[in-house]
Amino acid sequence: MEDVRAKLVATFKIEDQAEKEAARKALFADGGDCCELLKKIDSFSGSKFVVGDCLTIADIWFYFFLVFLRCGFFDGVPADYMQVYPNLQGVVANVAAIPEIKSYYAAKDLEAEPMYKAFVM
């Protein structure tokens, strides 16, 4: 995930908003750097847990980071970018179903903090 984050961070130096959004969209488009990295990660991940057969900190980190990417904070990253990563979708859904995580986000005021909407599943 650090490699994905690094590719995205490079777009922060782009001053023109339209150009920044286009660069981010290109990163996640088929063949884009982030897309290709996520395809590799998806191919090595399980469909319920990132590694192994039980919850680890990796699952929590993946959940946070993958959902954060689509929450709207990063203009230009398509909200549906995860559709092509079935294993990562499974990890996100599995973590989102944890009662403590589910209740944490359910308690958020989504009108006051709209970026949390992506975390409510």
C-alpha cells in the first residue's frame, strides 16, 4: 500500500485542479500505476483476510486506506475504483462487518462529516 500512497502523494504538487484530478484518475484507470499495483496486491490477498486466516492489523490498515481513497478526500480518484479488485473488496467487506467498526462509523454524523459516508457499509 505504501507504493500506492507514494504514487498518489506525487499528485499533491500539481497546482492546477483539473490537471491534478486527471492525473489521479489516470493512476487508477486500467493500466495506471496504482491500478497495476492494486492488481498485484489483490492477487496475493485472500478474499476475507489480507494474509492468513484471521484478522490482523494488515486487514484494518487495508480497510482504512482503501476506503479512504474513495471517500472524496482525493479529488479525481474514482469512487468505484475498487470494482476490479475482488479480493480487496472481500477484505474491506469483512472488516466493515466487525461490530465495533460498524458501530463506530454508524455513530458518525454523516451530514457534518460527509467523508465518513464511504465507511458506512
